[in-house]
Amino acid sequence: MASTFNLCFCADVNGIKRNYELAFERKPDDLAYLVEQLEFVFRKECFDASNYRSFAIDFIVFFEDSAKRWRPLEHPQQLIENEQLYIFQTTLAKESINEIPQPTKLLHVPEVPRQSQRSVHNPGYSVVDLEKVEAVFKELDINNSESISITEMLHGFTVAGVDFTADAVKKLFDKSDANGDGEISWDEFRIFADLFPNTTETLYWRLCKTTMELSSRSLETTDELKRVRQREHELKKELAEAQRAAQLLEQRVRQERYIAREADPRRRMLELEEQDLINKEFALQFHRDMVIQAEQQFSETAVRFDHAAVSQGSPRRARFLQN
């Protein structure tokens, strides 16, 4: 029988961690294809589960023996023979804190059924993993008080999608709250991580992955904003250049008109004669207005004189009337 490339994959199905050893004909070189294979296998093996059809992989982590810690699987080069990996499903799925069991079966090689005897690493914490614990602590400490309240703990478990009841979270909280002050300090949270390593590991991958995705989106938004601002600057520059070109063109037209008028004596003479005629028309109209005004004043004076003569009885007018 041809040699195979074996890997161990574990996933949480309805609160039960199922760990299978999978035999591949060759080392997987495409993570997308690997995810499709794993989803197919787990849906088939978990047919008795109520949600087997909705089994969907969110991301995968692998245990790095040299560093004694779990790391995200980002490229096929990280896969090595007999490596233990853990599958985190989409946020709709719930994660339990049960330990990772030994691989129960060797799939894809039915003629050689056996159980793998390799040791399985559970996601515990060592000195090199303190940055993980610190990352989870910061995610749970919503109000940045350097301590975690029961409300913050419940919120963190809900956001992470860990299938714990409020009473179960309260019990975990009480076990970690050494001094009983209702708050979990940093030192007490390290005790929590030692007591419940799987829970801390789940919280890390759930909460911190969400934060990293938001940071990535924020960076994408920032880059897009930079590109928009750069394009806006370029458009403003083009608009300013177009306005300067329009001003130069307008000035050029005015100059051409002035040159054309001054260079043609006949046109200039006609313009002067036209202006002189306009001035004479204004003067004539002025005189007409003056004559009309004088006639009106004379008429008004004559009327007033007649009224005065009648009222005062002018002798000269009386003699004139008698004749």
C-alpha cells in the first residue's frame, strides 16, 4: 500500500469533541481544498448530530511542538506528519471545554482500522503563552479597569459563542476570584487560565480573531480613505489648472478684441462718431426737457396771476373787461 500523509483533526460537535486521524494520499497543498475535505468528512461522520449539515469551518489551529503552543494554520507548509489540529467552526457553533481525546479512527483507509497511539497535546498554557492569556484578559476587561467583573465575563463568553450557562460561568468566576471581592485581577486571571486552559484557548481564538478581523477592516478602510483623499487632491489640482487656463483664455480674448479695435482706423472712427451722435442726442433731449419745464412754470405763473387779480380786484383788469 502506498504511503499516506496522516493528520489528526478535532472538532466540537454538540458538546462532544471528535478527533479523527485522516490519511491523505499526499500532503495537502491547498488549504481551501483541505477545508472542503474536512467539512465533507465531519458532516459524514457526524450524521447522527442534529446540526451536521451546518458544519462549517471558521479557521484551523495546529499545535507547534517546539513552542508548546497552538498557532493558526495559514499555509500548507505548516502541515507535518501526524500533526494535531483543531477546527473552530463558524460563530454559530458552540465550543465546549472538554479535553481533546485520542484519535478514534483512521479514516479513508477502511481495510486497516486502527487507533493512533500518538500523544495528543491539549491546549494548556506555559510561560511562553502568557501573551495569549494577556490578550484574553484585555478583551474581557471592557471598561479597562484592569479587572474583570462577572458581567464582563458573561459578555465575553456570549460574544465568543462558548456554550455555557450563566450559572456555569458564575462557577468559573467564583473559582478564580481568590479574594472574593467580585472582581478577577490579572493575577487571578492567570489562575483561571491554569484551571481552565481549554476555555482560555477557545476565548483567545474567538475573541482575538474577531478583533484582528476588525483591525484588518479598519486598515482597509484607512487605505481606502487615503486613496479617496489622494484622488480628491488630484481633482482639485486639475480644477485649479483648468480655472487658470480659462482665465488666460479670457484675458487673451480681451487683448485680441482691443488689438482688433485699435488696429482698424475706420472701425475706430465709426465708434467715435457713434459715441458723438449719442452725446448730441442726450444734449438735445436735455434742452427739450428744459423747454417743457419752462413752459410748465410759465403756465403755472399765469394761472396764479389770474387768481390774484380776481381776488384783489385789479383796476387795470377791470378797465380791460369793460372795453
